[in-house]
Amino acid sequence: NAVKLIIDPQTGKIIDGNKSAEEFYGYENLRSKKIQEINQLSEEEVKQEMEHAYFRNKNYFNFQHKLADGYVRHVEVHSTPLEIEGRKLLYSIIHDITDRVKAKASLERSERRFSKIVNTLPQFVSYVDKKLVYRFVNQTYLTRFGKKEEDIIGKKLDEVIGEASFETSKP
């Protein structure tokens, strides 16, 4: 069910696409399109990316593609050079990652809101995972101990509070 296209890297013309590509993009005649009409980068940027893909400098991309209905979807594209009857082409497999991109953006917004709220609390707030590694501390915690996030986050509890304090705090 993967969306697959064969593209001429010199012109951007879509040479062929599978049934999934036709259904995904929704264009009446997908083969009459150029990838520059679908990809939301500028024509020059699309050309440069096709060159990178063809010369194997890069074969994995994240783009935004415009569908026939006008909607723009986030896609992950894996391209590789292909030669058919002496013609140099690009074979691309496209995955719709719109839901993943939206979920990630939503999570990031939620994390920013959480941080804003927790950083205004007068109490010390920290999160240490089950391996006793700091994953979060609020601003009050940092201010009280005169530390920066990089002094704490990713470090083990005993490294931050000291071995003696760590030993006395054990249950």
C-alpha cells in the first residue's frame, strides 16, 4: 500500500506512480504532473533535493506535498536512483506522516504549557527516572541550588546531590 513514484530528476516529471499514489494524491492524471507542482518547496529547492537523491548524497527527506483537494500533507520520502532502459530516474517511496507531525507538535505545546506552570510554582519540582537520572527540574529548584539545567538534566541523582546526601536519603 505504499505510495510509489518514478520521477525524472532532470525535469521533475512524474513518469509513473502506483495505484496507491493515484489514490493518495487524487490527481486525475498523476503522470501529467511534475513533482514541483506537488512538493511545497520552491522549484530550485526541489531540483537540489532531487540531485542529492540521485547522486546518493541523501536519500531520506521530509516534505510537504499538496494533494488534488488542496490539502497539504507531511510526507517522508525515501528515494533511490534507478535506471530503466538507459534512462536515469528516481524511485521514491512516500509515507504520509501528517498525524505523527501533528501529534509531535501537540506534545511539544503541551510540554511548554506544563513547564510554564511548573516553573511558576514556589516548591521544588524534579523528576528522576527509575535509573535515578534527572529528567526534569523546575526553575525554583535551579534557583535554590544555583544550578543550570545542563548541570542536572541527564545526570544521576548521586552526582547532583552528592554521595553522602544520596546515602542518607535512601529509605
